[in-house]
Amino acid sequence: MKIITVLGARPQFIKAAPVSRVLRENHTELIVHTGQHYDANMSDIFFEELNIPKPDYHLAVGSGNHGKQTGEMLQKIEEIVLKEEPDYLMVYGDTNSTLAGALVAAKLHVPVIHIEAGLRSFNKKMPEEVNRIMTDHVSEYLFCPTDTAIHNLENENITHNVFNIGDVMYDAVLYNRELAEEKSEILAANELEKKGFHLITIHRAENTDDLQNMKNILEAFSKVETVKVWPMHPRTKHKLASYGLDLDAVPNLKVIDPVGYLDMLTLVSNAQKIITDSGGVQKEAYFMQVPCVTIREQTEWVETLEEDANILVGTSVEKILDAINKNVNPSYKAVFGDGKASEKIVQIIEKR
Ligand code: UD1
Ligand code: UDP
């Protein structure tokens, strides 16, 4: 088989690493990097740390409004698909790079494989929700991480070639967890004590692009004395600067640049609590059994909400603080597969 994989944003590099490893044992994969993320610590570092083969095509699309960014990707990916004539085109998750890859392939009658299919927040104001719905509806193979995702697709009458194979991010965590423990020096570098700090990540547009939401979030953080480490996404950094909001009122805060995956796994596993709006980080908190507070109104990862393992708080200062201060003791029962999602994906495609 010849498969084109379209990638572009940080979480996609992490999801693709385990699948690509298995795929390349017996098949040809060409990687197209759209260039949606381009800073070294948002892109190159993941290729290096996770041994992802160098992209065969780099489109250097960069940042921009949705139309411009996605449109440029569509044009460039189309040229490559016409030239390479792949058997399948594979996309991950819900970014603009996902939608662009899926749309091009569907129009050229190349079957689309969507990994992390079927997730829904039921909030179409999120760009990710639009991207997911569109991608799922033009995909030929839909690989879901949970039964909830399967049911979401059933509700939209998508039942053909839908498989729950578990979560490829769980594969990635199992594969890299020990390596992270061996290699990462992030705790010492930032004088962090195991279980003595909270880990923060915030980057979703519904938070960063709303001044009041960011004010609330910072107000809540200003009332938390525990040490907090915040690897800051460039979107958030730019937005805070444009709002003129500074972080001086937040005590014991260490803002650092985005970190590589091994450092991130180390931060996640050693945090006391995780405060995030990231999809991937919510799950990693769950996999590593670290209580999570999610600064969003909805989550696609509803399984993580059981027994308050993850608490959804939106942007109310009070709710954020209550959740951070709440003692929780969940049993972490939810299932995200057996760490072999990547093998299952490749086997299923091979059989067909
Ligand atoms: C994108 C995805 C989001 C995902 C996130 C993962 C869409 C619509 N959103 O959001 O679902 O959760 O990636 O991290 O696809 N920037 C840099 N350097 C970079 C990348 C971005 O400075 O390497 C800055 C630019 O100012 C850019 C902004 O971040 O305008 C936003 O980047 P963009 O890729 O448009 O969206 P993300 O917020 O990263
Ligand atoms: N991540 C990372 N370094 C960071 C922040 C996040 O390696 O500084 C990883 C994180 O562990 C997870 C993925 O990036 O695997 C999540 O991506 P992100 O939060 O950017 O996007 P989302 O999952 O919300 O789409």
C-alpha cells in the first residue's frame, strides 16, 4: 500500500509517531507536513524525539485565518495527491490540516482514513468541531478511540468501516513513558518537586481569543499558591501580549517555552494537578492518573469525567478554584484501548 499522511500541528506528530512506525514495516508512507506549526519547539523537536521520518513534502503554509490557511493547504496537497496517486490518505484529529487533507482526498476519490474519528463536543463554535464533522463525513475508514465516538458517528448515520481500536495517544504514552523518565531533566531544570506543582496548558481559541475569559483564568491562577509551571503555546503568548495582560499577579508561576514530548510526559506524570484546555493533555492526565481541571464548557473525552478524574469548569473563577482545591480520589476505570491501536489500524486496512 502507498499511503499519504497529512500532518501539521503538534498533537498530530505525537499521534502519527506510533502509527507510522507500524505502517512502514510493510508499506510505503509519504509524509506531507503542511507547516501549520513551524517553530522548532512546536514541530522539529517531535520528529527528532519520536523518530518520525522527515516529511517527504513540506508545504510551509504557516499561520493565517482559517480560509487562507486551509485554502493554501488544499491547493498544495491536491498537487501532491495528483502526482503521487496514493491508495489512501491518512489524517489525524481535528485541525485545519486534517480537514484540508481529507477534503482533497475525498474530491480525488482517494479513500480517507481518519484516526481519532467520532469525537464531538457538540459546540460548532469550536473550529475543531467543524473540522471533525466535515472530516468524518468524507472518510472511508473511521478509527475511533472510544465507544462514545462510535455512538456519535451512529447518531450521524455513519456506520460503515467504523472501528473502535483504542487511542493512539495511549500507544504513544506507553511507548515513551520510560524513555521520558530516563531522559527528561525538566524537573531539575525548573526546580520542580515531584507532586509539588500544578501543570498548566491553555491554547484553545475559545479561551485565548476572548479577553474576559483570559482575565478570569489569570484571576483564578492568582489565587493559587502552589507552584505552577506553564509551557506556553505561542498563540497564548501572542494573545496575552496583545491584550496587555501580564502575569505578575500570579504567584509562584514559571512560564516556560513549549516543551518536547518527553519533557511533557514528565511534567504530566509528576504534577499534583493539571489545568488545561488541551484535548491531548486531558487524556494524558487520565492515562497517568493525575487529577485534571479542564478550562472548557464541553469535552470530547467524557469518559475522563467519571469520579471527577477530570472536572469541567469553563472560565468561572469560582469553579476553577473549587476544582483545583477539590480533593479527588478517582479509580481511573475508563478504557482507551490496550496500547495496540496502531497495529490494529494497519491490520484492518491490510485486510481490506
Ligand atoms: C491548532 C488547532 C487546534 C489544536 C492546536 C494544537 C486548528 C483550527 N486549531 O491550534 O485544534 O489544538 O493546533 O496545538 O487547526 N504559532 C506560532 N508558531 C507556531 C505555530 C503557531 O507562533 O509554530 C502562533 C501563530 O501566531 C498562530 C497561532 O499560534 O497564528 C495559532 O496557530 P494555529 O496553527 O492557527 O492554531 P493553534 O492555536 O495552534
Ligand atoms: N505537548 C507537548 N509540549 C507542550 C504542550 C503539549 O509535547 O509544551 C503535547 C501533549 O503532551 C500532548 C499534545 O502535545 O501529547 C497535545 O497537543 P495540544 O495541547 O497542542 O493540542 P490538542 O490536543 O488540544 O489538540
